Amino acid sequence: MNYNIRILSENTADRATVTSSSPIAAGLPLSNLKTNLRGQVCRSLTNSLDLTLEWPELESVGVVVLPLTSLLGSSTIRVKAFLNAADTTPMLDTGVVYAAPGAVLDNWDFSQPLNVNAFSDTDLPTVVCFLGELVACKKVTIEIVDPDASFIDVSRLVVGPYIELKYGASYGAASSLIDLTKSTRAESGDSISDWGPKARSLSFDLEWISEPDRAKVRQILFKGVGKNIFVSLITNSDDPVLVRDYSIYGKQAQAGSMSFAFYQTHATKITIESF
């Protein structure tokens, strides 16, 4: 298991030309993939969504993230990177992998399907697909298939490079639910709930930031609370739900700060709230 933290702070998808060979709903276009509004989704009218991203110059790519989707447990994703836009042979191919797998059987009720979506009762599933390495390319294709669905909704497209710090987050990281629902007690004695929106938060401490990593972390912290970033605390595990529980795309809950812990070592605390 890899506990090294990975952070993406530069979404290169926002400066890419995004096209699709899949039929897209007229009122839910591809342009919605570049907004940070949860309700503005892109909808494929079939159970597959093929996306092509092209850049005029080489861009560094290491991960593809779909922060909120309608994908079910049996859905798959495949990402390919091409050196040039005209190339047909990829320089990197992830192969077909599960996009939103649920808990493994050892951790789940055996009456459920193998890849049941463990997030259906709290949040829409987030898809995280690491390419295995950072590559410089001018084209990326993303192939999504959900055999159990009649359409696919994706609210945001995040693609780009990540930094991987020498030391991971300290033990005690908290993956939490933000629930704005308010419950009151009526005169009848009944509990009445005024349902509100839900979101996630991820809080963690970086108690060991090496001197070479200090400038990278400081640059991200001082982007401020208005900048969306992607954070993955656990990048490789046999439990896909654990990986997703400790991955998040969103904004810092408060302005960042960094302390000089001791010789050539720095520290900070970060809380990210999902977009």
C-alpha cells in the first residue's frame, strides 16, 4: 500500500479542446465539464461516453478524475495518452479498469453484487484513474462504459499532473460528511427533517514536509480557498473504497499556513471540502 500523498493543483482539461463521439444531450453539453457547479453536468444519451482532449502544446498528465458521476458499480474506464493529436498508437494505455467499484467481498454483505456502489447513500461516486506515470502528450482519450445504465452524467473533468510528496499524511486523517439537513421536533413529538445538501470533507496533517517539497506545498496552499485541487492520501490499495474515501476534489476550507517544524522539515494542516 502506498501512503504517499498525491496532489493535483493544475487542471489541464480546462485549456484542452474536448470533443466526444458519443451522443450528448442538447441541454447538458460538453462545456459543462469545465464548470465547478455540481448541477451543471454533461450527459451522454447512451451507456457509453467517449471523450477526446487535445492541446496545441505538450501537457503533463498523470491522473484523470471525474469528481461526481452517475456511474454504477459495473462501469469501466480506459485512458490512453498520445504524443501527438494525429497519432493512433498510444504511448500509454491504462487498459479497461473498473471506474466506480464498491467494497470487496471481505468487507461487504455477500448478498450485494461484487462491485456494488458503496457511495449511493452519501454521495455520487468519484472516479480516479492514475496513469501509472507522468507523461507529456498532446492528446488523451477517455472511454467510459456503464452497461447497467441508459445514460451517463459527469459533472466535472479533471486531468493533469500531480506532485507526490516524500512523506504522506500523519495517522488520524478524517474523511467526513457535511450534511446541511436540519431536524426539529414538532409539537406532536415527530422529528421533522428539512433536507439540505450534502458534501464531503477530508482533513489531514502533513507533519513531515521535506525541504525539497516545501516550495511545492506552499505554492498550493497559497493559491487560496477559491482554487479547486485534487488530493489522494492513499494511492494504491487492494480496497478501492479506501482509496476513494481518502481522495477528494474541492477547495481548502480555510487559508493555508505552514510552520517550520524543525531543521529542514516543515508542517501544515489541510481541510478540503468537496466541490
